[in-house]
Amino acid sequence: MGNFFLWIFLSIIGYFIAKKWLFKAQPHSIRIYAVVFSISALGLAVTTHPTTKPATHYLVKKVKADNFSSNKATNESLNAEKSSLQKQADQLKEQVSSAEEESEAIASSKETQSSKAAAESSSIAQAKAQEQRQSTTKINQGDFNTATTGRIVGNARSKIYHVPGQAGYNMNSANAVFFNSEQEAIAAGYRRAKR
């Protein structure tokens, strides 16, 4: 296809060159020369570009029989080593999975123990709260002398506490609240009596 376009191009150029210089003298004979020139240019264009493909050469390498057998033995030993390493990897995976299961079991047992400890501490706290409620209900009944307890006594209405020996310690009141220490009374929002 490229040769055809080249022939057209050369023909057009040849025609215009001949028209400019040669057609002025004898127009019919020069047109014949132009056509001959164009055909010869086409022949040159076609013959200058070969269309045959170069020959392909193949190289065959021969392997000696002793190299083949040694390479085969090496390949077999490498395959055996690969299978043993694969077995070791599988064993390690099993060990890791069993260790993970053991750690999960330990974690769950720790959670169970901590939940038991929390339940025990909450039951102890509930028992203490119930004791205190029972002691306050006895106090709220009205006929109770606080001087016989020997603990710190607070007045629930005035938020003032009294220690043994102070004035006002011997009260017979339904508003009495008992504390084991002064820090406990302060933490509950009570202040010490001034006299």
C-alpha cells in the first residue's frame, strides 16, 4: 500500500516538473514522457523495498545425561526438605492454636473469679447496709440512750456529730446516726460539735 502512494506522489511531481519546463515546446510528446517517467519511478519504488521476511534460526541445547540425573536428585532432596518443613509449620500452627485456646480458658476463668469476687463484695456491702438500716430503725423508734453505745453519734437533722465525753453526746433522739470513726462522719457530710 505504501508503494502505491509513493508512485502517486512521484507521478504528480514528475507531471508538474514536465509541465513547467517541457510542455511549453511540445505538449503531447512530453505527456508521454511524463507517463513513462512515472511508471519507471513506480518500478524503482517497488524493487527497492524487499517484502520477504528474514529467516528465523533456532538454537537447540543438548543436556548431558549425568547433569540431568544430578539435577533430578537435587530436586528430589529439595522436595523432601520442603515436605519436612511443611510438617514442622503445621505442628507449630497446632501449638499456637492450642496455646490460644489455653489463654482464652485462663482469661475466662479469671473473669469468672473476678465476677464471683464482685458478687461476694456486693453481698457483703448489702449485708452491712442492711445492718445499718436495722440499727437506724431501732434508733428511730425513740426510746434509745446513745450514751451506752460508745461510738460517734451524729444528729441527722443538724448534721453535727458528737464524740464520747462531749456535751450532747447523751441524747435520746430518733435522729441519731452512728459512725465508727470521725473520718466516716466527715465523709458523710457531718461536722464536729463545738462543745
